[in-house]
Amino acid sequence: MPQVRRSPEEHEVVVVGSGAGGGSAIQVLTEKGIKVTLLEAGPMLDPAKEFKEHMWPYDVDHRGAEEGGAAYFGRGKSFGYFTTTSGGWQLEGEPYTVGEGSEFQWFRSRIIGGRTNHYGRMSFRFSDYDFKPYDRDGLGTNWPISYEDIAPYYDKAELFIGVTGTKEGIRSAPDGIFQQAPPPKAHEILIKKACDRLGIPCIPNRRAVITRELNGRPACHYCGQCGRGCLTASNYSSSQVQIFPAMKTGKLKIIDMAMAREVLTDGSGKVVGVSYIDKRTRQEKRVRCRAVILTASACESARILLNSKSKHFPNGLANGSGVVGRFLMDTVGFGLSGQVPALEGLPHYNSDGIGGAHLYMPWWLWDKHNQIGFPRGYHIEIGGGYGMPGIGSFHGQARRFGYGMRLKEGVRREYGTTVGFAGRGEMIPNNHSYCEIDPNVVDKWGIPVLRFHFKWTDYEWKQARHMERTFAEIIETMGGKVTGLSAAEREKEGISVPGTIIHEVGTVRMGNDPRTSAVNGFCQAHEAKNLFVCDGGPFVSNPDKNPTLTINALTWRSCDFLAEEMRKGNV
Amino acid sequence: MSSANEPLVQIEDPSRRDALRSIALAVTLVAGGQMKLEAAQHVHARARDEKKKTGSYAPKLFNDHEFKTLGRLAELIIPADTVSGSARDAGAPEFIDLLASQNEDLAAVFTGGLSWLDAEMRTRYSVSFVGATAEQQTAMLDSLVEAEQTKRARAALGQTYEASEHYRDFRSYGTYGAPGLGPGVAFFGWMRKMAVDAFYTSEIGIKDVDFRGNATLSEFEVPKAAIDHALKHSPFAG
């Protein structure tokens, strides 16, 4: 047994995890003068040392293929050598397991800022109807809060983070307070024309990038390399936008390399602190505090709760209802690309832009469900333009054009003429998709690990086929030709592998009824007033809007509530 | 803070990292947050200039004959033309040698593949690949590409040997695979993929495709000529 070190220090609020939820909690609470202690399972982030923004592939001898050509063997860094991801689908010594007959992949970051350092930065508000899904189609469950409850916090989050966009008045994609959106790229103008013909709205993208200076952060310089980490902090990451500034307030204490094991309760069932493993010494340590906010990511927070067993909470903390780990959802993903002859011979230009597309298509058939044969919907993300060549950029041409001048000229002709479409759709929570503690496996820190179970149902498969038809229609309407998957391959790969869109949510569901939910509408545990969960865990549904902005807004709302409860002496 | 004309980034002897750190620092220090374009571009230019030119390269894994064969294959895969140099000029042999020297599996693909190629060339023409004429070399590569494309076309239709009614009837294998050329097809796949990557990730290749990005702009604009061209050639013309 490792000796347990008890810190004599009494902390105010302990936050576990430093992604979108943790960063927002730190920002909001320290601004109010409340002292926060952050436990992060990874190390401190040093952008100047770690970000590879503006590097050319030839600046490294391996050109991005990594030592021994690891990228060729699927063993390279997730999303490529030049990205700023820390973590991946598998972490050394920190396994998870998957139940028989299921498939699930879990991406975890271990670094200050978590997955916000590299995420896609799509920032979409949920629609009014997204909070009441059961009322519309009898599937899933309503949220205990409504759009009106969260709207002021979307405002605050957008104003603080900075999100591009335009006012459009589309019900599925409520307008926000936007930074100026950049103009569309050449291929996107064609895509928009095609969408106009097909009756699909195609509007300026909403990404957490600033095109005008904000709170001392300079405007975007249009290198398109958000995924590498932005040295000028012109996009949102919780590390650069929330945590680093909070460090200057003197109100934030960061304990890095701290792997949370469980939330501690006293004899009366009150939360009194967190126990964690110091990864540098493998010693178990404890922090005592007034309140705990879990922001470790939906599944990691569920894991911590399930592992926090005591006399009072034999099923784990906040789990009297048994819902912790249940209702696990990812986003439904499907992608298709096409080659567009109209883009051949185009005078080349710098199409990098704000990183990612400048237009996107919000869901447009929210009142046509009786015609389309499946519930809920999806939005469409766009790819294309003259990307910086990298490892693998022209493997497709290499296979099609053989070798020699035919290949060299083929690449010249086709470079920048491909467009891609990715659908991001809503899954209905089901009884076969959940995570639980694997009774037989612990990680290298001795902490029991998660076991995942997952199933797509007909709802998701039908939606993916609708995406496929739609994308093919758009490509053909632009005069292009679908490339990539053959019919035989589509049958196998016609929907994303569960977990791989990295929008896993729902495992610490919120609700008004303690018998069917773990936390209330303020993300406060029904069973412990001084315990909050502020990540994707409390999501009741997983609308076709990427979850980060809603995590920011929900956390802000919860922390306003927590601060007020602390002031009143209720927490 | 700083006046408009004052250079924001002053570097004595910058490594790339230091240079980028200086940009970040400069940017965070500027009132109003406007980055000075010249300063940033200056740093990028310096970083490029400092890239060491490859002089004579001593292969880490391959012997001289193998290395020479890699070079010939690379220039057949992406040849030099009036626009730009070849994959050999872009450092493909060095790139492959470096990575294969760090990875036994990759080393086996290349040493085995090169040896297979020479053996096949000797059977066909009684000469090694580098010793053969250009016509003999391209005839060899043409047969590999043809075998590869036949195989792929069948696979796309679900017509693989494993899925066929002839599975386990070994006499039928030739109909579905590439008789005798299987190892060559696999090797050439690796050779071409890595030669293509080496070329298009080099300064030569990036210039060849006319990539204009990785810059620092104060506003994003799309040239009218590009939009006009796209619309004119699209179904939305007129």
C-alpha cells in the first residue's frame, strides 16, 4: 500500500480536468475571486516549445512520417505529427476494454487544455427543439433546462471565446454573438451554388477563431493551422484562453500529473475532497476542499464517480439512480469526397483561411421527419482547397496514375480540386450503449478501468445513408464525381466507428428526477450539493451540434450557480 | 509599447523554435494585437535559409547498389521536367534510407523488394535494374502497375480470390492475384508511396504543386480570377 499523503491545506474548489469544462470553471470562478485547485492528469503545456505552427514538412528529416515511418504503420501521432494532440486512442498503461460484440474507441488527452488544444473548433448553439427531443418524436428524454435557460450563457461564452458567424435566422442553428466571418473559398462558392439548387442552407461557418482582436488576443493570421496549436492564441483552447490568464490572478493552483482516483466523502456522505495519484512519484495524495467539479470528460468523470464507492454510496457516488455510465452517445459520422473538374486549372491562391471550412450546412429538414424516415438530423462540414502537402496527400493519385509524367501531371491537375463532406448527426441514446467498470482490469495507477458497450441502431444507419445520398447529390450538382469508397466498401464502412468522432457524452445525465438522473439542471449532483459535473457527461441528448460550446455555456451557468450557493453558505 | 516602424522581432542567432517563440512573444506584446507581417515573414525566411543543404549523403542502411536503385526508381516515379526536379532530387532515397534504418519491418520491405526486383530483371533481361535500359526498366514497372490495377479493380467489385468460388482451388489463384508479381506489386506500392511523399513534402514538390499558403496574412481574400474560373467551368456558368 502506498502511503497516503494528506495535504493539510484546505482548498476552496477542486476542478478535475482542464478541457472546455475545466477551463471554463477556472475562468468563471477565479474571476469571482474564488480559489481553484486544478488536478490535471497530464503535464503543463508550453505552446512555444510544443506547437509546430508554420513548420514545413521538410523542416524535419522524416517529413512528418515520424521515426521509422511510424505514420505508415498507423502508429504515428493521432491526426499527424504536426498537430498538437497529446494523447490518443490508446494511452500507455491506461487501458480501457470493450465488451464482446461491441466496438468503441476512446480518445483521451493528458495535458493542460485537454482536447481543446486540437479540436475542430466548430461552435454551434443547440436549437430550442434540441432540449425537448422527447416532446417531438417520443424518443430519448427531455433536458430539464430549455434554450432560454442557456441562451444568456451562449452569449457570454461566444463573447469571451470569440466565434465567427453571421445572423441567419435558421431554427436549427440559432444565431449568436459573432466575430466577422471570412469570405468563402473558391470551391465553397461552388458548393453553395449546388446547395442553393438542392434547397440546403449553406452559411458562414461558426468556429472559435477570432478575426478581430479580443481581450489582448491578436486576430487570426489565416495560416489555417489551428490543429497545430496557435502561437498567437487566435483560436479558442482552454489552456491559452482561460487557464493561462487565470494563472496570473493568483487564484489558481495547478497540480499537474495528477490522476484522480475518486471523490472522497465523509461519514455523513458529504463530499470532502479528491484522492489522486501523483504520476511522478506514484504516491496517492488527497486534497480537501469545499466543492468538487468533475470536468474530466464524460466517460472519465463517470469512471471517477463509479470508482467512488463508500458505505453511503455502494454503487458509486451520484449513482443512486444507476444511470452513471448509461446513455453513452457519440456523433453519427459519415464522409464522402469528390473530384470537381471546374476547379482544375484554377489560378492557385492561398486558401488556408481560418483553418477548416468557411461555410457549413446546418440541418434543414427539422420539420420533414415524416418524409425522410429517420428521427433527428445532421449538419455538414466541408473540406477542400490547397492544403499544405504532407505525408499521404497524394497516395490516391499515386495509385490511380501509376508512375512517371502521368503521375506528376495528374497530381498537378488534381491538386486542390477535391472536395469533401462530413456529416455530423444526432444519435438516439439506447440501452446497448454504455460504459461500466471492468471488474477485472486496473490501469498502471491501480485504478479500475472502463469497459465500453456500443451499438448503432437503424436510426443512425438510416441517417448515414441519407448523408451519403445528399453528399453525392451535392458533388454531382457541382459537376463533380464521387471518389473514394466503392459500393462494396461502403457497406462495411458506411458509418463511423463508435467513439471516433470524439463527441462522447451522456454518461452523467442531468434531470429533475433523482431516480432517473445523476445531476440537476445546474450539473449539481442530486446526492451531494458540493459536487458538480461540467463536461459532456450531463448531456441528455447529443444534438447535431459539436458539444464544446454547450459545455462552455453549461459550465458557466453552473459556476454562476455554485458561486451564489457558496456565497449563501449552501455549499 | 512599440511604434509602428520599430521591428518587433530581433533575432541574433535564431533556431526555428526560438524564432517562433519570438513571434509569439512579439505578438502578445503588441498593443492592439496587430502582428507585423514583415517581421513574421522575415523569421520564416530565416528558418528556411538555415535548413542545411544535403551534401553527400552516406546511406545508413542500404549498400551503394541498393541506394543507386532507389534513386533510379525515384526518378522514374516522379521524373524531372521543365517545371521541377525529380523525386531523387527531392531526397527520396535519403528519406527512405533514414526511415528504413529505424524500422526493421520497413527495412525488410525495401531490401527484400530491391533484391526481388533485380532477380526478376535478371530473369527477364539478364541484367540488374540499374544496369538495364530505360525501356527495360519502364517495361518492368508497367507490368507491376498493370498487375496492381487489375487486382484493385477486381477487389473493388468484391472479386477477391478469398471471396471467389475458387477459394482453396489453388490452380485458380493466378486469375485473381498477380501471378509471380505479387511481391513486386507490394514493394512497388511502398516505393512509390514513399517517393511521392518525399517529393511533395520537399521544397521542390511544394513549389511544383504551387502551394501558396503557410503565410501570415492580415486579411483573407479569394482572388476574383479564381472565383471566375471556377464558376465559368462549372454547371452554374451563364
